[in-house]
Amino acid sequence: MTPGETPGFFFMEDSTVKITVAGQVQMVGYRWFAKQHADLLGIAGYVRNTSRGEVEIIAQGPEDAIRVFMDYLRAGPSRARIDRIVREPFEGECNFQQFSIKM
């Protein structure tokens, strides 16, 4: 440890991922659920419905926070049914300041 370092504290580089959620995920409050948990975890990005009946999420934040976020997304709100979640790297614009719901 060098002078000025805090024991046990380190910076983790942010990850940006695309998450696609399939199942009964539209008209059940899933986007609001995702936003609430993203805000609690300090994750930036957005969530939106797709024309295929899925929900697409772009999430940017520390890897540990994204892993916890994924756990919440797998559970979903009470009226949702999650059939499949796919996570993949996101290569698009990655300078999000907050998490938003896109209509």
C-alpha cells in the first residue's frame, strides 16, 4: 500500500452491457422496476420496450452492481414472468449520467 491509499478501497472500472429480458415483461411495471433498482445501485443507462415484446436495458456501472442488478432483473416485479435474460457487451455510446425509461 502506498501513502494516501485507503485500506480495502479500490476503484473498479465501469462495465456497459446490453440486457434483453423475454417473457411477460411488458404491461407489468418491468421498466419502472428496473429503473428503481438501477437508481438504488447507482447504475446509469436506460430501459425500453422492444417491438418483439421484450425489454432492452443498457446498464453502465461497476461490475458488482451490475451483477446485483441482474439478480433483481431475474426476479422482476410480481406480475412479470421471466423466461430468458441475455447479457452481452454494449459497444454503443457509453456516457450515461443517469438511468432513464425510454418510451
